[in-house]
Amino acid sequence: MLSSLIWVGRLGGIGGVALCAIAVLARVRGVYSLAGFQVGTLLLAGIGAMVLGCLAYAAVIAERGSR
């Protein structure tokens, strides 16, 4: 269970950083819509993915601390 939470944290973090980077780079180039989504929506999805990763890591830390 803990190893799956660690992988959820890693994938959420990597995906979130990638989405945020894409959104920021698109906005710097002056693009407001990318692949049918507004750039702000992609940024929010990236932030949400990073929060999911942080929560997964926090759950792992909480489980390891109770042993």
C-alpha cells in the first residue's frame, strides 16, 4: 500500500509540474488556448496534480510514523 502511495505521489508531482510548465510556457508565448483548453485550466489541473502528490506523500509519512 505504501509503495503504491509513493508512486501516486511521484506521478502526481511529475505530471503536475509538466502541466504547469506547459501552461506557463504557452502563456509566455501569448497563447490563451491549448488543445481545446484554456491555459488557466491547464495550470489549475497541474496544481491539483501536485496537491494530489503532496497528499499521497503525507499519507505515507503518517503511516510510517505510526509504526
